[in-house]
Amino acid sequence: MRILMLLSLFVLLMSVAVQAEKAPLQVLMISPSYQSDPFFRQVDELASYAADSLGFKLTLLHGDGNRLLQKQILHSYFQQRKPDYLVLQVYPGSGTELFEFIEQQQIPTITLEHLLLVREQSLVGRPGEKYKYWIGEIYHDNREAGQLLMDFLLQTCSAQAAAGYSDVTGINGAYGFESDERAAGAATAVKASPGFRLQQIVHANWMREVASNQTLQLLRRYPQSRVIWSASDWMALGIIEALKSQQQQLQDFCIGGFDWIPQAIEKITQGELAASVGGHYLMAAWAMVAIYDHHQGKLPPALISGRPAFALELLHKNNLTQYAPLLEQQTWQQVDFRQFSFSANPQQQKYPFSLKYALQVLKNKTEK
């Protein structure tokens, strides 16, 4: 009887172990913005596609752009259950407290973007230095991207500058490291272009209506401005609305933004928006790939190096056809994201988180 009981217990334990092995990884992602945000809606969708492809159970919640709400969500969620991994964006001003909490919970965490205040960066260090459960950071170089966009706008509006319309203005997002870096890159580009003068970059807090109102003010203040740089496509749409309300000829202006949102792509097609910088809608999907590798014990050191994980690309009417496959969200549902994995492709020397490689993956998928 004792032998039978021990045998039954052994079978039960083995069954539990097999079920645990088959259970998908539980990943919690706190999306930093609202569910209706046109940019982060793309981020969320791509993250879901990647998680499904890699066999994860993804729980997606939204922080609504509020660090206090994000804190509340985390505390409430962890009281009920603990995920295997956490993905989130660290709001400026919340870095030390957030990482201390994550360390206490012992949840491996990957952060998106690079938004900490300068004083916070020195306190928290790089991933893994002070907080071992901060396993990586997925971000891009906003300064480089801001300069990339402005360079293109200045080149596109060179004829207007030669005719005396050489003033440059801009609409930035909220006050913070991300906006500062994008604007710094824009200013660098103008400084290197002697035919232009940067007059003013104002903050619209990522809001379309505010951007529209501010554009009207900038036009009255700087009537010789034809280059209007924007830190987001959503605000760039507000710029276009403002110009139309004044019966301005949009072809006389060079307007650009960030994010590759569908409405902006349509404006590029129509010739009303000169360009958009983007590709970071994939950042949470890249985080899922990194989680896959970390779980395999093969996360490469690049994500703790303090260097950008990928670069943004410029989209305009001349390369829109080339990049079109990347803009079809549904196409990504059929992609095996292990193709980007470091552990699944040991021949790779680094993560292939480039849009050119992603484009090739999608091309190969559609040709099969």
C-alpha cells in the first residue's frame, strides 16, 4: 500500500512538472499611454503578435501617461499574481522608486525607451548594474532621429529658403528627456545649415489641438517660416489643420513628424506631410524577443550596454512603396519572431532589430 501511495505521488508530481513546463510564460506589459493613442496602439498590437508567436501569455494594461497610475496598477496586479516578466516604460521622476519596487518583487524587467532624467540616470545606472532584475533596455537615439527629420525638411525646403523664407519653427512634445533630445537633434541640423534660422520650438504636450493653436501663433510671429518640425505625427496633423484654416498652400511648407501613424502615412501620400521618422512601434515586440532569449539563458549583452538597440528610419513619398510592407499591421501576425532571436540564431553576432532586416523577413513571408 505504501509503495502504491508513493508511486501515485510520483506520478502526480511528474504530471504537475510536465504541466508547468508546458505553461506559457506570463508577461505583463504596462503600455505607457492611452488605449486610443494612435502610436501606442501600433506598439501594443505588434507586442501581442510577437508574444503569440513566441508562445507567451501577454497581459496588456495601460498607464494613461501617468506615472502614479502606473505605480497603482503594478501594486494592485502584484497583490493578486506575479508575472514571469515585466515590460514597461519608466516615466521621468519615477526611476529609483520603480526599480526598487521591481527588485523587491524579483520580476525580470525590460524597459522601453530612455526617458530618465539625467540625475536619475546616474542613480540607477545601466541595466543589471545596481538592479539585477532590470535585465535590459530597448531604446533608440532620439537626438539622431530629430536631426534626421530636420535635415530632410531643410533639404526639401531649400528653394523656399533661397526665396527668403528661411525661418524654422517647431512643435515639441511634453517637457522631458525624450522631447529635449529630439529638439536638440533638430537644432543641430539647423545650425549646420547656414541658409536657415531656427526661431522657436514650443511644447504642445503631444496634443493635436494644442499644436494647431500654437502653429497659428508661430505663423503670426514668424511669417517667413516654411519649415515646421514636429516631435510627433499626431501634432503634425494639428499643424496641417492650422495651415488649412488659414488657406495656406501646403505645398509651400515642409512639415515632418515622428511615429508612422496611419493618418500621417496618408498625408505623405497626399503630399501634405513631407516625412515621418519611425520604426519604434516595434520596440515592445523587440522586448518580447529579448524575453524569449533571456528565458533561454542567452540574452546578449547589447541590451545592457547603454547603447541604442535600433535606429529609426525616415519615411517620405519616394520610399513609401519600399517600406509599405512594414506598415501592414496584419502581415506581422504571420511572422515567426524567432527569426529575430539571438538564441534561435546562434550565427548572429547581434540583434537584427533593423527595419531593413524586418522588411526582408516580411518579404520572404509574402513570397512563400
